[in-house]
Amino acid sequence: MHPKEERTYLMVKPDGVRKGLIGEIIKRIEQRDLKIVALEMFKPTYDQIDSHYPKDEAWVKRLGSKTLNTYNKYGFDPMTEVGTSDEMEIGKKVRGWLLDYMTSAPLVKMIIQGIHAVDVVRKIVGPTMPATAEMGTVRGDFSIDSPVLANKEKRAVMNLVHASETPEEALHEIEYWFGKTSAVCEYKRFGVDE
Ligand code: ATP
Ligand code: MG
């Protein structure tokens, strides 16, 4: 594969759409000389989002233990908050909050192509938790959400965007959301491809 052909998958999440940030997010991707090669707004079904996020024990447990840590750190009793202190049980609940959040408004999905597309897009987006994300990143510039508030309110952290974490995850997510014969549009970007 040519270095300019690396691809990644990005979704503007419900809060990104409802805050009117679709254009801002696309602008930041394009100004970095990355090329959008597929783009669509759509309403996901619950099942589509359910299959998008991993279901394996390790992933669900990790979600649960992060939330348990947040409760411990800020002095909330998990039994009072969610009725259990079991990592797996809490993980399942958080995963449910995530599915509710992701199906609460339309999403915008896109395929982005360019040099180190996966890593550069993650950099543009910033780390998972907006309250600790650096300014200059999408999450650090347009949100202050934090697990201390989200977990207290029994909802997922709202962080504006999803972006694939690895090239393997990107391949899988592109195929999952756009299909094998994907709607990729070939064109030459001025200053990038010629
Ligand atoms: P994404 O996969 O959506 O790009 P990410 O890779 O930065 O985000 P993950 O750890 O994969 O983060 O978690 C998936 C999503 O679950 C997060 O984007 C966030 O919306 C939500 N989330 C993650 N950790 C927590 C938590 N401790 N409490 C509530 N919601 C969480
Ligand atoms: Mg992730």
C-alpha cells in the first residue's frame, strides 16, 4: 500500500451533530491535508451500534473498571449509584449507556485517507476524556465532559467523535459501516496528490 493510501474511519457522534460541529470537524481534517473519500449522515439502529462496539469480556470489564475507579476516586458508592460493585456488571451498564447515547441523534460517518491517517486523526480528535484533552484537539476545544459527571448521571461520556484506534480496527470499521464494495470516491487533492 502507498503511504498516502492509509485509511481510517470517523463518526461524528450525537453531541457533535447537535452542537453543529460537523463542518468544524471536517475542516480540521481537510486542513491537515487528509482527504475525505466517503461521507454520509444516517440514523443508526440500536443493533448496528451494538455490533460496532466490542462485546468481549476484556473490553466490557475495562469499561466497568474505569467507572469503578471514577466512583472510588470521587467518593461515590457504586452500590448506591448502580446497585453493584462488580466490574463486569458495571461494564455492561456502561456499554448500555453508550448504546443509548450513540442512538440518540443522527451520526455522520466518513472514510479519511492520507499519510498516517489513523494516528493523525486520533491526534486531531484528542484523548477520550474531553475535560483532560489538550486545547487544539476537537475534544479539548469543544467539550468539557468528564466521567465524574457522566457516571454520576448514569450516561456515557459525550466526546463528539469516534475514530478508529489502529489500522486493523479501521479496516474492520470501514467494511462494517460502508460495506465491501464501499462508496469510496477517488479524486486528486490539489497540493496533496499532484
Ligand atoms: P471511541 O472508541 O468512541 O473513538 P475511545 O477509543 O476514545 O472512543 P473507548 O475507551 O473505546 O474510547 O470507549 C468508547 C466510548 O465509551 C468513549 O468514546 C466514551 O463515549 C465511552 N466511555 C469510555 N469510558 C467511559 C467511562 N468510564 N464512563 C462512561 N463512558 C465511557
Ligand atoms: Mg475506542
